Amino acid sequence: MNDQSLIAAAREAFLHEGVESSDVRPATLRAWKRAKLGGVRPDTQPAVVFASAMNPDSALLRAVRPVVHDIMAQLGTAEFAMMVTDRDAYIADRWVSSTSMGTLLDGMGVLKGARFDEASVGSTGLGTVLEERAISIVDGAEHFNRCFDPVVAVGVPVIRPGSGTIEGVLDLVCPTGAPHEVLAALVERAARDAGDRLLSGYAADDRALLDAFLHADRRGSRRPVIALNDRIIMVNTLASALVGSRYRHDQLWDAVQRTIALGGPPLRLTTGDGSAIDVGLRLVHHSGDVAGALLQMSTPPTEPTRPSPASDPVSALVDAVLDELPGRSWLWRAAVHAAARAATTEGRLLLYGAPGVGKTALAAAVTGNRVAIAGKDRDARLLGDLTHRGPGELAELGAELDAHERGFAVATVTAERGEDIDPRLLTMFEYVVEVPELSRRPEDVGDLAETLIRRLSEGTVGLAAATIRELCQRDWRGNVAQLNRTLRAALDHTTGPRVQPADLPTTTAQSFNHKRLTHLEHAEREAIAAALRRANGNRLKTAQALGISRATLYRKLAALGLN
């Protein structure tokens, strides 16, 4: 019985009886467990998922192509193939040494654009590398799915030097029985070379961004300019004087990405004196890829002209609410705008969100300011929190609302993002608006804190600049309510005219989060949290519902702060 026969027998015992054999490497056993938990079928052709589009000239491919061509030349006429995936396990490109090898891979579904993560196809030299975050050799029967038994795959992560992040996987595939020790050394060296080339490619992108920044800074009359991408930020003196340190690098880059992805609204920043300024956004390209963005502002900033209530009641109401409940984030302004539109069209408005996000405050602000703008004779009713009202109470409310066909009415309901709202409520309200969690709009923390401390101290105490920076770094999972409690406790310890960092309670500092999540990471965090709630916290059921392995789920829980 050769080694492959031993491994094949061990795989069958593992699949049918759950028996683990010492004939199998620990890394292989871990991969089998993840595949089995993820629901991968070992005896059927994997139904791979394909990317909607792949960039044929990405920075990763530009870095990998030269080293792949070197390996192709070194191996000559040997039967082999090479693949490279991106960080999400999609095959970005494939190279084969012969028609027969290409036909073999085609039959396995190893095609450009296919996703080869473990949750889809089981253990391979592609997805397993991303799970183990290390070189992986999968030989013949070590594959969880039997259709891959004819090949041995050696996969190595392509790591960006300096940051240590995995940008993709370089994989070499040969017929089973090939000397994988030799292949491993060859592919490892190629992956290192690709990482170095990748860094050089990013350096070229950064240079293109620098050139665009210098050109914009020098051209014509000088004006405030910021240039940034996900790695660097450049600010000229005019922009520094205008916005100061109100924004962190990651906040600005996240705002740029949202504006690009959503096509608007226009990017707006708050200056050091609290006035708002619209920002021109221009993308900088290099070799077909986005190298970064230029933010260009007019100077001196001018106070935006507020429309009169008669000409634009929605904008007037938005401005009035933001004066009372400030926030510069796109998410917050979108929620306020939607609520103002409901109020000015005499619609019924339901505000929902997690506990402590400020639903009641927004309802009161929209209602009160609507009355002030439209006149006291206009009907506007606060219906309160409907979260715990029973079926009979909701039926009575529905009848009451139907009896008053006109007039603005607003209510709130506590519902985490991803949770279902009682369908009876959805039939009663024309407008249903989410009030976002504070963790999704960290750029609002500073403005909120300054407003809250003025109210709590009746204008007698302010916040030191260092205190604002400290508050912006904390993770406010209790939302605005937690921020308010923290500032109230800080006032009890403050002896001077400004709250200092030492005055802040240490209890909330325990939730400090060194990694600020991007907009997409927040969306992923919310999707996983919703799946966990639906599965009543069961990790296995959650992983199966999301279509990922349990190991991947645990890694994401840790990275996204859901442990």
C-alpha cells in the first residue's frame, strides 16, 4: 500500500466514521475538518462561483506575471500549471504548460474567475493557503474533494512586504507524485519576488499620487489640497489650516470610497471653525488602476447659504436638525435627510435602530423643528417607542392613524440591523428610516461629544483637544447613550474649564479598538452578527448559513470584534 493509498483510506475513514489517522499531516486534517464543517461534498464536482468581473491588469497580476514566466521557462516541457488568486480566492489568471494539463484543469473547474476558497471546493493549494496563512502542499488524496486527486498543488501566499498582508496566492500544480519539496522551494522564491514587485508597484502608484498632488498644489492660485489612498495621505498647509486634525486618514479614505461607490452625495468636510465646505473629488490613475484621490477645496470657505423654508423646506429642516444633532458622516446626514423629507410631505415616519443610537432624539428634533418652520398650526405627533406594543395596541394605533389621514406622525422601534421589523408596523408607515450605530460613523464622535458636553454642563465646560482625540479612538458599542454616560461621569471628575483625558472613566476605555473598520468591514460585521443572532449564537450553523468554514468564521469574529 503506497502513501497515496494510505491517505485515501484515511480520508474515507474520516469522512464516514470521523476517525483521524496519524498517516495524515496535521494541516491536512485541519483542512478536511473545515471543508466538512462547511458542507463541501467530497464525491461531486464542485459548483464553483465566478466573479462578475476581474481586473486583467491589477497590481497583483503585474507583480506575478514576470515570476510566473521565469518558472515556465525553468520547468520547460514538464507537465504543470500555475494559478494566482486574489485575497478573496478568485483565480485572477492561469498558465498551463500543455493542452493536456489545460484540459485536466478545465474538467476540475480550475478556471479564471472561479472562486477556490475552502468553503466552496475544500482543501486545495489555493483556498487552504488563505485559511492557514502559510505555504500549503496538497498531494493527491490529501484533497478533500476526490476530483482533485490526480494532482499535487503547492500554494504560497503573496505577502506585501512591510505590512505583512496577504494579497493573493501563487499556486503550482503538477501530476500526483511530483517532487513537491523542490517545487515548494521554487514557488516560495517566486512568491517572495512577486511580493517585492508588488511593493514596487505600490511605490509607483504612490509616486503617481505624489505627482498629482504637487501639480494640483502648484497650479494657478493655491488652494487647500489633500491627496490620499489606503496607505498614505498628503496635506498642503492650506488644507491643514482649514480642516486641522479633525479627520483621521482612515476616515477620509473611507468617505472617499463611499462617495465613489455610491456616486454621491458630494463629499463635504467640516472646517476648524465648524463650517461645512464642499470638496471636489478627482481620482488619480496609474497603469489603469486607481492610485488614489485628490480632494480640492475652495478657499476661503464660505458659510453655505441656507434656503428659505418657502423655497426648500426639506433643506431648511435638515439644517435645523443638524444644528441640534450635529454629525458630518454621510450615513447620519442621509438619515436626517430621509426623516426631513417624511416630515415635509406629511408622511408617517418610523425610525429604527440599535439601542442608544438616538432614535428618540432624532424624532423629537424633526418634529419640533418641523413645527417651528411650518408654523404651530401644523399637526405633528410623537407616537413614542413601539418596540414592546402588543398586537391589540398596534391595531388600535393603526385605526387611530387611519382616522387622521393628514398630519406628520413619527414613532421609533428598537431593531438591530439585519433584524426583521414587525410587518404590521411596515404597513402603518410610509417612511422607514434606519438610524445608524455610532460605530459605523466614527467621524461624528467629536461633534457629538462637544454638543453633549455643552448641554450637560450648560455651556460652562468644554473638551480639551486631547480628550476629543481619545473619545474618537474608543469603540462606542453602546452608541450615543454610552457616549453621553461617559461625558456625564467625566464631568464629576473635572475641576477645570475643559475635560481632560484623565477625567474620562476607564471602564469605557476597555472597548478601545486599535483597528478602525472600513465601510465594507462594517457591512460584513453586521451581516455576520445578524447570522449569529438567527442561529442563536451557534457558530457551526452560522458558518453554514454564510457559506464559509468555521475556521474562517472564527478568524472574522476576531478581526471584526465580534468575539
